[in-house]
Amino acid sequence: MIPIHYSAEVAKARAEDAPIVALESTIITHGMPFPQNVETARLVEQDVRDSGATPATIAVLNGQLHVGLEADTLDALGQAKDVAKLSRADMAACIATGGTGATTVAATMIAAHLAGIHVFATGGIGGVHKGAEDTFDISADLHELAQTPVTVVAAGAKAILDLPKTFEVLETLGVPVIAYRQDMLPAFWSATSDMPAPLRMNSAEDIATAQQTRTAMGLQGGQLITNPIPQATEIPAATLAPIIAQALAEAEAQNISAKAVTPFLLGRIFELTEGRSLTANIALVRNNARLAAQIAIAMCK
Ligand code: PSU
Ligand code: MN
């Protein structure tokens, strides 16, 4: 095992076997502009605490894996330049070479599992990009959900993606996709889509038991909990469709590829919606953090 640096509150929660919720850092460094990124990270951590669990924001800092960041460290990360975006492929290399990187969904799941944390809240997972039949751009987040036993609470996959293909791949990989308290899948900035959810659950207890049952059956992997954005803050899918199309066309015209695609699209959609996409993104992450805390508490019982 590699050494893990725990924040004081995460170390305390671990010693007491108290519920812990993992949080990612790529959303801070690559998903939102400063200073809203740091403000959101702090709010999300506080939402987890207010819901009765301990937040553990994860990142690699100077070659050390951190599970739980102290407040000043979180501030510094949110303003740092040239932070790597880490997934399964490059996390070990970053640690080995003393680098600094933010963890995506895939890398955060790996770190959470190493730290014995079973629940993780984020905004939206990565998935199959539009045009993947040409680019083969499919996020490593999907394969991670198939192999690492962490329940991920998200507002679905980000709506910049090809959502039907993303959910087809999750089905192929054997990942349970569970909508929380509705029959349809949410679509990140929008509370619903026209896709029925494969599974639906109405309580944190059922979600916790489902993950524990998977593990008890010897089935690898986690679950994706799709938690709809609160209605009052959603952006209707019809409003977003032309904006997403424009951002995608610009990405193609500018030859944006690989890890740069998602940050570019989120940044352009922020500009094109005059900040409304960010307001919605913040609301949905906070909503996910509260549900993740309830699931973590249910898993501890
Ligand atoms: N959720 C958000 N904003 C984000 C992300 C999630 O609300 O920026 C990040 C996560 O770290 C996720 C990544 O793993 O986007 C997906 O990147 P890619 O499409 O390159 O796999
Ligand atoms: Mn990609």
C-alpha cells in the first residue's frame, strides 16, 4: 500500500468508523472557474458535514495521495496552474514522479477504495462523447464503475455527452444505474430526460444495501446513483440543446481532443449561458453531496 495523507477530520472519522463521503478535485481545477470553484468545494464539504458525514476531498499533491484536504490546501489547489487531470492511466505516474494532480471520477474512486470509503459525490460522470464512433473518446469513468466498489452519486452523465450510448456502455459493463426517486434518468443540468432509468430507488438505505449485496455476491464494481438536479435550478434540455451543439462545433473546429474536451465544453457552455450552467452545476453537486452523506450513514448502520 502507498502512504495516504488524511486531513485531521478524515483521520478522526476513520478512527471512529464514522460515515465519510469522498469528493473529487477535477471539478475544482478543470470543471469550474475561480473563485466559484473554491467556494463550491467549501459549500459541498459543509453540506456533507451538515448531513452528518465527513467530507474527504481527494487530490495528489507533490507526489502524495491526500484523502481530505485542509482548508488552505483546498484554496491553493483551486488557484494553482498546470494541475494535471488524473484518471486510472496516470495517477500512479503522478505519485511516482512527485507531481500534483486533481482526481477525476475514476481516480477518486480508486483513492476512495484504497482509503476504505464506499460513497462518493460528484456533479456528473464522464461517458461516451458525441462522435465517439470517430474519436473513440469514452471516459475511463465507465470502466472504473465496473471494477471499483464505490457508490457514485451524480446527476447522471454530463449532458455534453451522448447519453444513450453512455448508458448502453454502462449496461454492457454491468454497472447498476439507479435513479433516485424518479422513473426517468436525469440529464445533468436538466432534472429529466426521455430515457427511462434501468433501476429506481427511493431511499438511501436501499442504495446502501444494494452496494453491500453486490459486494457480498462477489460482484466487482460500484453503482451509479443518478440524482436529479432540484427543479428550481434546472435548465430545460430544449434550452441547452443549441448551446451544447454550438460548443461541440467550436471544439471540433479548434481540434480540441482527449482530456481537454470536457473542460473546454463546460467552459464554453458557462459563457454561452452567461453563468447559468455554473449556477445549476453548483446546485446539483450540493444536492448530490447531501444524498451521498445519507447513503454513507446508512452503510455504517
Ligand atoms: N462533474 C462536474 N464537473 C466536472 C467533472 C464532473 O460537474 O468537471 C469531471 C469529473 O472529474 C469527470 C470528468 O471524471 O469531468 C470527466 O472527464 P473526461 O470526460 O475527460 O473523462
Ligand atoms: Mn475523454
